[in-house]
Amino acid sequence: MRKHLSHALSERFLKDQEDLVSEVMDEFFKRLGMNTSGETSADNVFWFNLTTFDITGSLAFRTSFGGLTSGADENDLEMVQ
């Protein structure tokens, strides 16, 4: 089992994934800044869930699901696609 997972956990492979995660995190911080600039409070759990969902898509499929961009959650996938 260790032999099969060693590539996915190597330092080089993880560094190659850094750009994918950084793109999603940049969008997250942008959205978080937009949502906290007003007087209403942001639903941080909602935005963290969208971030996790988009990072998972980026790592698994090399493309973000676009949840952060659209503001749609995983129950509204047809809005994202």
C-alpha cells in the first residue's frame, strides 16, 4: 500500500499541487473580503465549504467546480456547470 501511495505524498508532487490550491484560496480571500466589507455578517461556514469543494475539484479533476465564483453550494451543482 505504501508503494502505491508514495508518489501522491512525495514532496515534488505536493509542490506541483500548490498552484491549484493557491488559485482557489485567492478566490476565497477575495470573496471573504467582499462579504465582510458590508454591515451584514458573512456565513463563513458556507464559504469554507465552497472552498473545500473547489479545492477537492481542483486536485481530483484539475478544474475547480466554481462554487466560490458563482456562490452556489454543492446542492446547486447545475448552477455551477
